[in-house]
Amino acid sequence: MTKPVIEAFFDEATHTISYLLGDPATRKAAVIDPVLDFDLASGAADTGSAERILAFAEEGDWQIAMVLETHAHADHLSAAPFIKARTGAWIGIGARIKDVQKIFRPVFAMEDLATDGSDFDRLFGDGERFAIGELEVRVMHVPGHTPADVAYLVADAAFVGDTLFMPDFGTARADFPGGDARTLYRSIRRLLELPRETRLFLCHDYKAPGRDDYRWETTVGEQLRANVHAAEGMDEDGFVALRESRDQGLAVPKLLLPSIQVNIRAGRFEEAQDNGVTYLRIPVKWTGGQTSDPVAGEGSGQTSIE
């Protein structure tokens, strides 16, 4: 079995790990979960993180054939369109992205958004297989964090997105719209049925208390032995109670609103206005008993400011 080449790229601003996954026999490669640099305070977007991956690929004579998203991220914007524009790569994601699009289209009043997944080039079903050069990739549908999460299994490696974190940090939250802790538990158990030596590559790390370095590679065996939420012996009801209790105290991700509306379009922004500026939408909900904009008068209780 050909052993894939795996190079990780850590973005500390969003605690995200992107990967270049390559077939050494053909020099064909995929990029997994690339990050677009975005400063919320200024609205400035930059491609520096993605350019690091492209520079590595150029130096190593890798031909990037595809960009693989594990899900529609809520904590960073995707650089998939930039990589596609530079390399001709196609963009793939789990087929249940259609469910996520249907959930968030009304939230952002995105009337032009198709909810058939057609913003992406490839939609993957559970168990589907495709190739990166001579490497065979198997897709595993692992919902729970979102309805559309998938893991990509290649040789002895699995790219699991936000489903699992390092054993000392635990598991992904399940409180986003469409998420479900019980479904997440069942997805995790599927992943942990893989051979114990299977290497798991994670999408995030936040340094668990007492740890001073970032880590993003573990194994099925390590997770079964030591995961603080999902080790062997944790039953479904116990996990659900722990996960739901923990989720109640978690803050909303800083980049949630820009990330979701961009990422469900495969990383694409809406068209720029005549002034050359692209705008994002922020749903505004009045609280404290206020049901409408006190200046504009009666309304639905939710206003989109672009």
C-alpha cells in the first residue's frame, strides 16, 4: 500500500490545521480545509495562509487536483476558491451540505443561494471512493457537529474534521443548527471502529489545559484509551449529557456569521458592488422585549445589515 505524503499547515488565528495530502507516485495532491485569512474588525481578507500551501506544492512539484472540505466551517472562511483559481482544482464536500444550505439560506436571506450543493464541484456520499493519483480515498459520513461532516480515509490515515479533537481536549460541539450530540456519538463510534493504528488528522487544536504545544495527529488507539469525552466505556447517554452540558457554556465562534454564509457557497463571496467592495450580511435580532427596529418601526424582529 502506497503511504501518502501529509503536510500540515497550522493557522494560529483560527486554531485550524489545513493539509496537503499527496500521492508520491504521481505527485497528485489534495488540499484539505484551507483557510482564508480574515480580520473581522477591519473586514480585510488575505490569502497568505493558502499561499503557504501553494508555495509548498510548487517547491515539491505537487499538482493540486482537488480541494476537500470536511464540512462548512463556522470558525474560519475557506480559501478553496482561491486555490481553485490558481490550480484548476475542483472543490468537494459531503452531499449533506444541501441540508446545511437549507438551514442557513433563510437566516441570511440569501435568496440567490441554490440549496442543491451546486456551488461545489463534487458532492460525496457515505462510502463513496475517489482517487488522488494512485491513492484511493474513502468518504465516511460523520454527522453530529453539522449534518454534512465527512471524514476522508486514505491508507492508514483519516482526516476527521471537527468530529474529534486531541484526546486531552475531547470532541466537537454539537449545538450548531442541524447538530446533534447523539448523532455525533454514533459518528465517533464509527471512526473508533477503524484499526487502532489508524492515524487521525484533526482540523483544530486549542491546547488542552496543562499542555503548551499544539497537536493535530493522534490514533484510534489513543482516542479509545484517553479521550476525555469518548474513550472506551463512555456510553451514548453519558456522552450526550456531557456534550450538551459543555455546549451550553461555549461562546459563539468569532467568525461564525461571515464563515457560514461564505462557506456554504464553497468559499465564494457575493459579487462586489459598483465600488469594488464585497459585503457580508449580519442578521440583527432585537432583544429585551424589542420586536422591531425602534427607529424604522414595525418589523419581523430580524434585520439584515449588509
